[in-house]
Amino acid sequence: MELAELLSPIAADMAAINQLIRDELQSDVLLINQIGHHIVSGGGKRMRPALVAFSAQALQFADSRVPVAAAIIEFIHTATLLHDDVVDESTLRRGRETANAAFGNAASVLTGDFLYSRAFELMVRLDCMPVMDLLASTTNAIAEGEVLQLMNIGNPDITDAQYLDVIDRKTARLFRAATLLPALLSDASEERATAMADYGQALGMAFQLVDDALDYLGSETDLGKHVGDDLAEGKPTLPLMRVLQLGEPAAQARVRRAITEATPEELPAIIEDIRAVGGIEQTTRLAEDYAEQAVRALDALDASPERDTLAALARFSVERIS
């Protein structure tokens, strides 16, 4: 099933969320508006705000605060992308020129700061201290995850636990916040709130694992970025780590050299090295395990088409690699 088909039940909700995002991006500073338009017109899956909408439906919570919560999640996510692209010196995002490539690093960083502060303005409107607490800690964890990832660049000796810790902080925590927010706003039972948190956390882990695998499997058109970007940045993701753990000595040396020197020149050979040890398959299997954890977490919710869609989204997160 395609993502657009999965998202069709919340089409009206997403239209309202997208309009709110556009409205709240407005500023009397022209450059912020220009970069904001560049970001919004770039599209993207809007997976995280969609999770807010679906989670609210699964909890049978219809409230005007749901689009606001979804916009907050998207602003935090977009701010991290603006900052990441500067740190990573990326030039392509979602199949088009990155904001830093189009407007410069300084403007991108400062607009990212604007989006963070706008997100916190929207949080105040929700007038819910548990939401403020969740989003403050989530934003903090994302920053920690990005710093940990930066520290790991050029290091071929990180452990699986260190790698998964980065994924947890920089990706899964925001997924968790997206699915937990409606539970907090609706005063859901502790059991249902825990179910939504566990679902989002596991889904985020699966989603990032697949993204890391796709960096060595997808095409530039499918990825919306350059194939092998992680290698060019010296990031030791799980497919590369499996070569270091299981590959022939020559393959291990090639991958170690590529990570430490952050050079993608040997990308074709390294892709073959990854295939030789089943690095993509092993990464995918771990992603499937997390996706199934996400599905099992939903057992605490009442049966409904919305719960079924959340389960389908978890499975879709892994099926993107097929």
C-alpha cells in the first residue's frame, strides 16, 4: 500500500495542519518568509504530524488542539533538518536544493532557531504542562542525539548500543512525542498513554534503521538526497558496521578507511561489501522487529480502523525498502 493511500482517512486533518503550518511560518522578517516558503513547498511525507492526527483518531479525541500539536511536531522536525543540513554540509533534501545551499548557512541556522521558538509559542497555547514537559525533554534529547552523532563521525569502532542510542535520541523520541501528545491532551489512561508512547518509540527506531539502509540501496530520486551521503560524512551506520564486524579483511579495511577519511570514492565497492555480509538484510530485520513491537503496543487500544492504520504505518516504515 502506498503512503498516500494510508493517509487518505486523515486528508481533511492534514489540510488543516498544513494550513496552520503555513500560517504560523509567517514573519515580518522577509528572509524567514522566503526560507519558510522554500521549506513548505519542498513537500515531504509529513509523517510526524500525520501520526499526531492518526493517534488522536485512534484515541477518539477530536479537539482543536490536535492541529496545533501536529504543527509543533513538524516545526521541531524542520528545525532539526535545517540545522542538520548545515552541520552535514548537505546540498540536496527532498529532491531539491537545501535551504543552506539556497540561502546560506547563517540564514538556515537562524531560521531553524525561529522554528524552535515558534514551536514553543504554540506549546504555550496548548496550556498543558505535561505537553510542555514532554516536548522540552524531547527537544533536549534530539540535541543530545545530534551531538552524539557528531562525536561518532569518523569513528569505525562504535558499538551497536552506541548507534542505537543515537537513533533513539535523534529520531525515535520525536515519533514518540507525536503519538503521545494526543494521549496527554485527552487525559487518556496511563495504559493507553504508555501504548501510544511505546508505539511511536518503536516506529521511530524502525523508520531510521530503514533510512540508514536506504542510503546504500535507494536511488537519488527515491531518497531525495545523494546516495552515500552517510559515507561521505563519515557516519558509521549499521550496514557499514556489519561489514566491520563480519566482512573480509580487505572489505573491513576499505570501510574503515572510508569512515575515518569521510570519502565516498569507494562507494560502489563498499555497497558490494555490504551485500556480501547481508548488511541491508540484517538492518532490515532489526527494523522489522521494531515495527512489530510498535504493532504489539497497539493491543492496549480498542479495535478500530484507525488502530489498523497505525499498524499499517508501522509495517509501511519497513516496506519502503522492498
